[in-house]
Amino acid sequence: MKKIFYVLTLVIGLATGCSKENSNPPIQSKSFEVNSTSSTIWKYFSFAKNDTIVVSDPLTSEEWDLAFQRYRIKTNGGMSGSGQGSAANSYLKGQIGFDALKTVPDTATFSADASVNIAVQQGYATYVINPEIYTWFTIELATQGTQIVPSDYIFFIKTGDGKYAKVWFKSYYSATDLSGHVTFQYKYQPDGSKSLE
Amino acid sequence: MKQLLMLFLLLFSRILCAQETSVSGRIALPDSSSVSGATIVLVGTTAGAVSDNDGVYRIKIVKSGTYTLRVSLIGYETQEKQIEIARGNNSADFILKESSIDLNEVVVTGTKSEKMLKNVPVLTQVIYGQKMLDLGITNATAALQNMVPGLDVSYYGQRASITLQGMDSKYVLFLVDGERIAGEVNGDIDYSMLNMENIERIEVIKGASSSLYGSNAIGGIINIITKKITKSFEGKFYSRYSKYNELATGGGISLKKGIVGSRTSLDFNHTDGYDITPESSHDWTQNPYTSFSLNQKFEITPTSRLSFTPHTTYYQFVRGNVSARPAHDFYQDINAGLKGKYFFGNHSIDFSYYYDRYNIYNVLELLDNRKETVSYDIIQTIRTQGNFHISDKNNLIAGLEYNNESLFSVRNEGGLKSEREVVLYVQDDIQLGQLWNIVAGIRTSYHSSYGFNAAPKVSMLLKQGFMNFRASVGTGFRSPSLKELYMNFDHFGEWYIIGNTGLKPESSRYISGSAELLRPWNNSSVTVYRNAITDMITDRWLPDSVRLTRQYQNIASATIYGTDILSKQKIFDGFWISAGYSYVKSHDNETDLQLYGTTKHSGNISADYITRGKNNSFSAQIYFKLMGEKFYEITPEKTYIDKPFSTLKVTISDEYKWLRITAGVDNVFNVIIPENINFISPGRRFFIGLNIDFGKMGRRGF
């Protein structure tokens, strides 16, 4: 009886192992906190490097994938760059949404960067940002001062060089309670496929 | 050695002799039942007593002579009796009369001296701590908002902010026992640090009619008078519970033996909070919080001519976090002081030292709840005041005061900033004939940032039969705050607010007149006033700066006028109807707009019923409050308006010997207005309260 059990376990183990070998190795979930406290300087982020990078000419560079300035976020495409960058909102939320999205569905509608009207202190201002990612937060204007509250939507990002990632923007505040620190969790697929497992 | 012994014996015999002199008597009601708990003081000395369960009191007196005895108890008319005290035991009995209108009650704020309410030339409104507990009100701001027409409370960033006669809190001076307290944020102190158990009464003076006080007393003065130690033992406990786990509880113990009295009080407050705007889930209407405050006071009277009162308080407030930020607020206050009084002849000298430090911390939840200092504010005041009884018709007060304030804020240019001020004030109180009382005073000061300032005032009282007519003319001022002088706030590099060290104080001219009717069955007053403020400090965009910058400047001016009407009418014994109404018109001369946050009309009506038996009492109150629209005009096109609202509150309270149960309903009509910031009620709420008076338990308890 015990022997049968061992054999069975081995068979199942081999079977699952084989099926994994056929597809790509699983990609890691990573987390990054970008310091985007400046309201004039853009901070450029590369998924491949898992870090912010210095970009001499963002309009021609394909190295960067996301750019941050306060709560405003760009992708490397459309009016922001020469890459293929764009983004789509999955409309799924939080850890459950992040885990559930195993691939970029064909139905996802990606938008490139464009001019967006943003409410600021003195009325409205126009910024070139990604209009999809702009839904990553809501502003709660009320008694305790303005707060940036993450919407917890999971976004599909198409990088400058046409690869895919899923991103969850989790917080706007550093551990020391400073605003302009965007923390996000992501899975980046470097092989160019739409699989995000 | 022998000589020393002789001297000692001589002194001892003197003391023994002196101890023989005393005054005693019994306090009773007209039906001759005993009144316990009444306070009897020998005016002009530190001596006093409280009547026991048989209504009997006894005061030891050092020196024979003519004295005034004053008897007071809440709910009864205060009485004064002048008696000739000879060596030996003297006797003075009192028969108290029940009264809901106690105009003999003594107030101190208007003239910096004890004066009966009906004789004070500056119209003063008084809220008693006992009354607040009877109505199940457990915080000072709620009491003020409910009981003072023309006083309004709004909530910015979960901190209460008051407006009085159309002027915001920057123009209202808030005092505890005459001392300015630390921790102002935009003019408002942290009202939750006021230890409820410790409040004897709150005195409210509207307008700049008392210039003996310094900066900020343009719109009015609110002075919290804390409880004195009178009985050999007093122990009290209170608790009030309402929806959202809202708990206010506390207690106090007073002990007095020989020359030393001690009073310890503790207040504890908690709520789970609530949100009446669920669409902004990270911004609650009322955050959860837990706070407590612990107060210790000693009263030491080494002789009948000298008294010392050292006192200290610790307070802390922890706000629960519901925001998207990984941090929450922690407020803390530590204060300590010493008051003293010395009587000589018919005169007396007061001296006091007060230290108060208020800390605001940001608690970083992701970093082991590390506390980061956001700001701290330290106030120190040293004062001496002489009270000279020149004649029965002429009392002179002269005082010298030193104030020092230091403020550290992460938004200050250079962090820690301080200012100092030396003040000299003089006030003469003259009785002209039987009818006229005139109080004239001047406060001159030298301030480290703007130099010399003088603020004179005159108040008059004319007594005509059962009418009192009052008039006040005065100037007030408000020093630029340390924030206005030194702020350097970088709004993420998008725009800036900076201070201005060239600021001078704002100044005001205030004139008011009032008529008051004093009858045993009616007490009513009508007041009209006008307040003109110049050199108002406000922040404006700097025209030619490379970056967007707002700076504080002395450029605005405003005129405010209005009327206050208060009336209290007896319907039958124990049943009273009270009403108050306030009208304010404010005008910013620079922008032609109303002052920000003005409520033109406000009022209240209440019906009070009380019946007292030998061992029990029952009271009921229905309270109706009306608030008109509150305007926040930014430009003529851009005006926010807080909607008008009315609320009804019903409270019943039953007392049997040492136990009192209070129950009631707040906001009976279930009014919820999420848009308003001057009304954050979550709707109808029931509450229940419990009060225990351990002093009354005794042998003949339950």
C-alpha cells in the first residue's frame, strides 16, 4: 500500500515537473519604492534593472519603462517616449487580483501616454502622463488634509521594448510618512510573452 | 536658652490664643433642613470651610476684626454677610435660597479680581461644570457650542476650532485659571486636554472688553476655572457611554488636613470613531482615539494670610489610523505651575509661575512606532499682581508679567523660534455714588519682535433699579504668531508659504453696550457691539517672485458688528425656559467679503425642570439648537456654505443620595449633514451616564 503511494507521488511529481519545463521558469514578484518627491524632476524606472535609472533623453531612450513625478506616472510610449510603452487597467484589485492575473488577456485595452487635465492647487494643469495608470489612486480631500489613497487596481504595463508586466501601486507614503514615495509590487516577464506567472 | 524658651512659650501661647477665635454656624434651607457641601469663605483671607452633613461649618480665625463671610453652593443664591469677629467663638447662620439665576456668583475674568456677576461691568457668561455633567456633556467644546449663542465650533483635520462673535479662534484667548496654554494650532488649543473632572466653571467674555489680557483677546476670552479644595474629603466618579464605544470617564479625590489640601483628578476618553462619508473610506468623520489626562494640585495655607498652589498635569492623546498613510498622531502636554497669594491689611499680592509644553508627534507605524517630533510649543509665564483696596469705593490692581514662548516646527525657518514679552498693567475700579461703577485699565507691553504696544479700555456699569446698563470701549491686539513670523513651508516645491519678521500686531477697537434685567423670575440681556480690526495678518501671493510664494502681511482690515440676546424666564418653581440668539455681520474691508467661516444667525432654546427632595433630585432638560448658514467666502463666485441645521437633545437625570444616573438622546431628529464641517454628528445617539459622590456615602448612605 505504502509503495503504491510513493510511486503515485513520484509520477505526479514528474508529471507536474515536466509540464513546467515545457513553459518558462516562474517569474518573481518584486517590490520597489521610488522616491518621486520632486514636482519638477521625473524619476525613470526599469523593470529589467529593478531600479531607477538615469536617462539622458527620455524621448528617444527605450531603457526606461515607467517614470514618476509625485503621483503622476508615465509609460515609455505615446507622447512620453519613442518606445512601445502603454498600460491597461485590469480592474481587478489587491492581492487577490494580483495573484489571479496569470496572463495578459487579449481583451486588455492598452492606452499610450497623452495630455491629461489634473486638478491642482490653482485649478487645472495639463500633464503628459498615462491616462490608464492615472486611476491608480483617488484623492481624498477632506478634514485631515489631502491624501493619496491607492485604488489597488492591478495594471498591465507594456514596457518600452514591448515586454509585459503587471503592477500594483500600493502606497504613496514612505515608512517615515513622507509623501511622493510610490511603492509598487510587480511581476515582469522578460521573455516577451504575455505569461505573468 | 531660657530666653529662647520664653519666646517660644510666648509665641505658642499667642497661637493658642489665636486658635480660640473662630466663627461657626449652620447652613439651612427655609424649611430648616440642613445643607451640606456649601462653601463658606472668609473674604480677603485664605480661610474657609464646607458645611458637613448637619449643615454645620467652623472656620478658625487668627485675628479679630470685621470680615465678610460668603456662602455659595450651585443651585442656590450666593450670600454675603459682614460680621464683627471678636475673640472666642462667633456665630453666623445662613438660610439659603434656591435659585436658578445666581447673579451673586463670583466671577474673576473680566476685571482680574473677584466680583459678583451682577456687579461686574463686563458682561460675563458662566457655564458650571456641575451643569455640564447634569446634561451629560463631557467635553468643554460641546458645552461652549451648546450654551453660548454666537460661539460656533467647526472641525478641521479632526481638531475643533471655535468662532466667537464672528471672529475665528486666533482672536479668542483661551485660558485655564487665567493662564495661556501651549499647543495652539491656527489659534486653537487642543480642547480635549481640558480635564473635565477638574472644571468648576467656564467664564466667557465676548469682545475686547478686558484688555488686562494680552494678545488674541480681540474676539473674546474663555477662562476655565478649576475646582478648589474645600472639603476634608471629596471623591467623585463619572462615566458616560454612547454609541461607537464612546466612553468618557474619570474621577477626582480631594483631601484636606490641616494646612495642606490635595486634589487628584483623572480623565479618560475613548471612541471607536465613525464615518458619515463612506465614499472617502480613508478619511473618517471622527477617527478612533484614546486620551487621558492626570492632574495633581496642592493647596497649602501656612497661615490665614498666605497660600500656595503647586499644580501639574500630564495629558496624552493617541489617534487611531484609518488613513492611507503609515503614521498616526500623538499629542502630549506636560505643564506645571505655582500660584501664591499673600494678604496684608486690606490688600493682597498674587504671584504665579506657569510652564507648559505641548508636543505633536507623528508615530511611524512601519518603523516600530517610532515617534517623530512634528512640533513642540513651550509657554512660560511669570506674573505678580498687587490688589490694593484703597477704599470701599476704590480698588486698584497693578501687575507685572513676563511671557516667553518657544515653538519648534518642521515648517519653521530655522526650526526653533522664540519670543519674549514684558507687560505692565494697571486697572482702577471706582464706585461713583450708588449707581455708577467704572473700571478703567491699560496694558502696556514690550515685545521682542515688534516693540512697544499699549491697549487701554474703560468699562462702565450703571445700576437702575432692577436694570443694569453696561458700556465698554477698548482696544485689543493680536501679536503675530511665531508661525506667521517664521514659517517656511515648501508645498512639494509647487508653492511656498513664508513668514514675515516685519509683521506688527493686529489691533482692534471695540465698543459695546448692553442692558440687563435682573428679576428673581427673569434674567435677560441685550448686547450690541462693533469691533473694527486693522492690520489684519493674512497670506498673499508675492507678485514678483521666481517661485510661487505666499507671504504673511499686515494688509487686511475688517469690521464686525452684531447683537447677542440672552433670556431666562421662570414658568413655575423649578421650571425655566431659556433662550439665546446671536446675529453677526462681518465684513472684510479689503475683499468686500464676509469673514471666512461666519455664521450670521445662531440661537438656542431650552426648557429645564428640576425638583429636589430631601435625599433625591430629578431634572430634565430639552435643548434645541439652531444654526444658520455658515459662509466660507473665497471670492464672490466661490463660496462654500455649511447648511443650516437644528438639533434637539433630551436629558433626564435622577439623583439619590450619592448616586446619579443620567440618560439622554443626542440629535433626536437624526440630522446627518456630511458636507458640513461645523456639524459632524453621526445621527441620533443614546447615552447613559453615572455619577458617584463618595463624600455623600458616609454613615447615612444608601
